[in-house]
Amino acid sequence: MTSTINMMKKFIYTVIFIIGCFIANAQDPHFSQFFSSPLTLNPAFTGKFDGLWRLTTNHRDQWPSIPKAYVTTTASLDFPIMTKQLPEGDLFGIGISGLSDASSNDALKLNYASMSLSYHKALDEDGFNTIGAGFQGTYSSSSIDFSKLTFEDELQRNGFTPGTSAEYTKGLLPKVNYFDVNAGVLFSGSSDGQNNYYLGVSMYHINKPKVSFRNSSTTSNSDWFLTNRFTVHGGGSFSLGQTTGLSVSFIEQMQNKSNETVLGAAVSMRAGGLDDKPTNLYLGSWLRLNDALIPYLGLEFGDLRIGTSYDFNISDLKAVTNSKGGAEFSLIYIKHPVEYKGIPCPKF
């Protein structure tokens, strides 16, 4: 019985792998808490915060009812530089980031490392309103573990026997590497120095890198390219009173023939702390249209903010996933100097 279950699991992982190959040609790894992963959203966010340096990390486990179906982790570190040499209100940012995405029980993996640069120009003497642009270069590596792939017609009475997988993997490369270019622009504004609103546009895979596991020396028509991902996003943070606030955000992403729209908000409630570093509790929800409801819980204290969310499927996919979409966790740490001037920046 155990052997049969294990064989069925291998078959399920293979199905997920095949689906993942099609998805990989149309859609990047993504986060429901897109607002907590700035450098995968828009390179123009690099260094655009009020502090000395910023560390962010996100982890997502999609479809947990199927072990290790899609597991994605990212981390980034960015900071402003040349702060004393630039005009008042201007900002020059630099950052590094990395991502690891594994699917089909680790059969298909994607890893990449990026370096980002951005420059923001103040539009007024207070620096409340800025316009900026960012650029990002990425080196990526994708790999397939063929030993974890098993197909239905290989299932025999006495277990799995070699067959389709050997034919399917013939002429395939176990690993491919490529270089990627991304860019974006961002407007950030404030009406009173306390609130903030922002609007940005970004494009990833500008150079449409070739990404194919098929060996061009043994197969024909092996040129597969990673299509552009175009993103429009925006949001803002506003005070509702002395102890409460509201954070709103949205994102619209388009890649190949796929698109995604997510929008929502969270209310912050002060639970203590100092005036310049309050302890805040965030409660809210986002909605991925025609797909999932995403409740969100966050806690901010000192320089640290952590968040957790969970996708509940509301589409027809819920019959397969038992309405379980994916658990996600985020962490943002911004190091502030002992004394600093608060400048309105996009807040996540």
C-alpha cells in the first residue's frame, strides 16, 4: 500500500512539473504580499525608504495540500548611497537580491541573483514628491532533476519501469543559465509630509532571454524565450486618527497571455511603543480577482515588520485544492539612525 502511495505521489509531482513548464513560459514566481517584496516588484524601489539600510525576505508555499508543489523564497538588501554628495531630497540607491523557486518536489528549480540601481529626483524643496527610475541585472539558473519524473504509462504491476520519461528527457539539458534585464519608474508623493501615495510601472525580462532545456544540437525549434512581464502598481498610507491608519495597494501584471490583478487594504492600530517607532498591528485582506481571497495579519515594532497571509481559493480550482491556495510570510527590517528626518516614502 505504501509503495502504491509513493508511486502515485511521484506521478502527481510529474503532472505538477509539466504544468510548471507551461506556467514558466507564461508567468514568473509571484507573491500575494507583493507590497512586501519591493525588488521583485519594481527596481525603482531600490533604496527608496526612510533609513540606513533595508533587509526583506519572503517565503511562499503554494498549494500545501500537495507537498512541495511550489515553494518560493526571496531575500534582498538595499540602501541609499552618496547621501551627502547629492542635492537635498535626491536619492541614489543600490541593492542586491536573490530568489529560489522549487516545484514538483524539487524536480524543477529556479535560482537567481540580482543587482539593482535607482535614482530619485526631488520635485520640491521638501523632498515630499519624487520621480525615479531603477535598473536591475539578473543572472539566473534553472535546472531539472530527471530522476524525479515518472509518467503514467510507466506504472506496472510490480512498480515503475523505465519508459516515457526516458523518451521525454532525450535531448534535454539538465541546467540552463541566462542573463536578464529589468527596469521601472516610480512616482512617490505626499500632501502633508505624513501621508504617502505612489504609482509605478515596471518591466521585467526586457531582453527576452532564451530559456530552453532542449539541446539545440540534437533538436530543432529549441528557441524558447522568457516573455516580458509588465506591471502597474500603486498604493498609499494615510492616517485615520491618532492611533489608526490605512494602507492600500494594488497590482496589475501581464505576461504572455496571463494577467493578474490584486488589490486590497489593511488597517493599522497602535498598540504601544515610542512615537517615532510605534508598535502597530495590521489587519486586512487582499483579493486576487477570479482566484483567491487573501487575509493578512502584520505586526510592526521597532525597525521590524513581519506579515503573514493565506490564499483561500474562490475559483473553480478550489475543488482540487480544497480551497487551499498558499501560506506566505514576509519580514522587513529597516535600520534607522538614532536621529533622522522622516521623509514620506512608500511603506510596505
